Amino acid sequence: MKTFNAMRRDFLRTGSFGMAAAAIPAVSFAATAQEAVTASAAPQAVFDVRKYGATGDGKTVDTKAVNSAIEAAAAVGGGVVVFPAGTYLCFSIRLKSQVHLHLEQGSTIVAADSPLPGQETGYNGGVYDAAEPNTAWDAYQDYGHNHWHNSLLWGEDLHDLSITGSGLIWGKGLSFGAGRAARGSYPIYRAEQSGVGNKAIALKNCRNVILRDFSILKGGHFGLLLTGVDNLTIDNLKIDTDRDGMDIDCCQNVRVSNCTVNSPWDDGICPKSSYALGYARATRNVTITNCWVTGTYELGTVLDGTYKKFVNDPSIRVGHTGRIKCGTESNGGFINITISNCVFEGCQGYALESVDGALLEDITITNTTMRDLVSGPLFMRLGSRLRGPKETTKVGSVKRILVSNLECYNAPLKVSSVLSGIPGFPIEDVKLSNIYIETVGGGTAEDAKVQPPEFENKYPEPGMFGPMPASGFFMRHMRNVEMSHVEIANTAPDARPAFYLTGVERADFFAVTAPRGADGAFALHDVKDLRIGWSRAAADATLSSIDSKTL
């Protein structure tokens, strides 16, 4: 066994204890010095899937060969399973602890065709692993969130695993959700049907996971479904898909960086906090940085570099979703989340949602540019859908949210930024600074009279309330709001006020700029403790209580 002084000498010699430790893989602290030397001199175990029978010809099902290589690596304590250039047609690939999958340049793992409705098997008689039983929690989230084994690559209760390399994972034969129409030339696979694959990569209750450098095309219901995964790194992925890009559910200590996600019909990067594990677990300590999310490009054209935007055809139903969202599943919480240096294009804006009892607290968003959005740049919602065990699920909280350095060009007409709690449960402690939003404008005097419904238990979406009576921000049921150096600009004249406040207590507006219509820039209803200063949107004012007033 190495003494502390010996470890210290290794640290001084290499400049890092981690580097010294990395040179001695799989050595226990009880190993002798001679065993340590022998282990450090041993070559790293590499397992080429072709040597286990994989053809890589895109026609032969290579699942058995790939799983054999993974099992061989796991049997010796770990190693690297390599996919050389080629096309590997597979059903479920079962990941293992201490095993690293490396996709070399030119390699593609293709999801084989699932069984069609009425059929028992898919391509060449194959099927995906059965979805594990999880009926106790089915009522609290949809089918896709509740199962992991029915995936192209999956793992449960694993540790120290990774998937890297510049290859491609193509979910060609995966279901993208029950009840969804086929997109392009892809057939409909029913997610609940036995033998159908539902996700590209699914992990449950794992730790020490790295996903880096590869691409995902058409990832099924989820490109990544990661539930209860801790110490997680996602870096430099390119995802071009027809449902969610990545769902980070009930995970802790997560780093997402340098990723590209095109997801026109669903969310791009989506922290969640569901009840799929059978208890409410917070998604905590997450950083998302240097990412581009979009919902405006045809499937596959971001990966192939052609960047074809959807044509303006009413017969093509495209949600242009593509955003970064915390929710909708929100039982446990979102705590200590930082999002920075991200770009949004042709999609919805940020969404922060607690509707199932989650504590959504301590969120910082900074340095964002947005262009051609289909909803307002910010959506914050505290609601009472309360999809969870009745005896324990109560209204949660949304508080301590900081958003700074946000620029948005070509924001939509109908849906402004919406920050809305519900009666008796306000959103609290929100600070917005250094924000510039240019909208298309065009709102009418009739639009300004709209009184949006509460919809306390409705599914949360920016458009859930219908058209907004504000061109910039609609704020309802809030406490302790501060805006500084915020500007709203409208390309066309807009008769709506820039700011509409109702049921708001203690709000400060400093150095705010906005067009002033005939009725002013602020519509105030049931507002207490309001201060406006050094602003071009309205004259300085300090008001203790306002029933109904415009400024």
C-alpha cells in the first residue's frame, strides 16, 4: 500500500495527484507496490466490436456482437469498446460500469426498425428490450419518462461510464412518442408496444458519466433521457431531432457545455424533476453554457450543414420549440442552476416552471442572445397542476431568479414575456438587468384590454393564457421584482403598454426604456409598493398602493 508520502511524491512529480492516480488504473489501496508497478505498465484494454462479430455493413444486425464486446470489457474490470468506421445496425445496447464506448470518425450506430403496429418483431426479427415495470408512477408523467430499458443504448445502476468520439447515433427505428404523426418518411412506432425502442440513450440511477463529441440524429422521444444521474458531463454534442434533445431529470452535479440542439417539435435542453424514480428528487447544481438551441431547421439539416429552414406552409405543423426549459415535470425541484453564454434561434424562449410542487430556486441566467422567437424571451410559471401523490404534493415555489445581459431581436406580437404565479403563491425575488427586447409590435387598443385567465392547474406553456395585454412583460402574482437597464422596442407601433402588472407587491424599475403610448408604458392593477426612477418609460414615482392606474 502506498504511503501518504509516496502519494505526495507522485503529486509533485506529475503536477497532479489525479494524473498520478490515472497512471494506475483499477488498483486497490491494498495492492502491493510491485502490483502497482505491474498494473501501471499494462496496456489499456481495447475491445474492437468487429473482433466480436460486428459487420458494420448497415444491413446485418450487430446487437449481439456489440453487447459481447461490452460484456468482455466489463468482465476484466473495464476498458474501451471501439466502433471503427462503419454502420452498426442495432437493437438495445446494454451499457456497463467502467466501460467506455468510443465512436470513431465515420462510425454510425443505427437504431434498427421497431415492430410496426400489429407486428411482434421489427427488422430481421429483432426487438428492443422490454420496458421495465413502473406502473406505480405512470400517472405522474408520460410513458416515455417512466421507462429506460426500451432504448437503443441504456444503463441502470451503473458508475464510471462514458460515450465519446466523433461518430453518429441515428435513431432511425425509434418511436418519437405515441399519438404523434409521422415526420418525413419515418413510420409511426407505438411507444407502448412491446419490442419498440423509445429513446436513443437512457440512463437511470448512474454516477460519473461523460457524454462527449458525438452526434444524434432523430433521437426518438428523447435523444438523452438521464434520470437520477449524478456527476454528469455533457460536452460538444450535436443533436438534430424530432422530440426532446436532452432531458436531465432528477440529476445532480451536471455540466452541459458547447452543445448544438435543433428540436423543432419539442424542447432542446430540458432539466426536469419528475416522480419517475418513485420519489421527488431535485435537479441540483447544474451549469449550462456555450450552447445553441433552435427549432427552425428541417430535421437533419443542422448535422449535414445545409441549414434548411421550414417553409411557411400551414399544412406543416412545426412548433419551433427548441428552447431551454426547466419543467414541465417538476415534482422535486430545480436548485442552483446557472445558464450562460447561450444562443436561441427560431424557437421559444427560456421557460422556468414549477407546477407539481417543485422548489425552483437560485437560478442565474446571463449572456443570452435570441432571434426570431415564437414566444416571449422569458416565461416563469408557478402553478398548481400538482401531478404527484396527493398526500404529499403541494404548491411549490419560484424564487431568487437573476436574469442579466439578454438581447432579443424579432420577438412575437401575441405572447410577451410572462411571469405569473397564482393567487396566494407569488413568484418572488426576481431581478432582471441589462435586457434589450425588440418586438414586431402591432398590438391594438383592444389587445391592451385583454384580461388573461388564471388557469391555475393547466399545463404550463407561454401561450397558455392567450394574447397578452403587454408588449414587453406581463407580471402577475409576484413579490420583490427589480428591473434595471431594461429596454422594450417595437418595430411597429404597439398600443399595448410595455409593462402590465397585476397582483404585484414591491416592484422597482430603474433606468427602464419603453415606448409611451396614449395610456403610458405601465398598466398597474392591485400593485403595492412601486418605485420608478431615472426611466424614459415613465416619470419618477413612488406609490404605496395602486388599484388601477396607467403611467
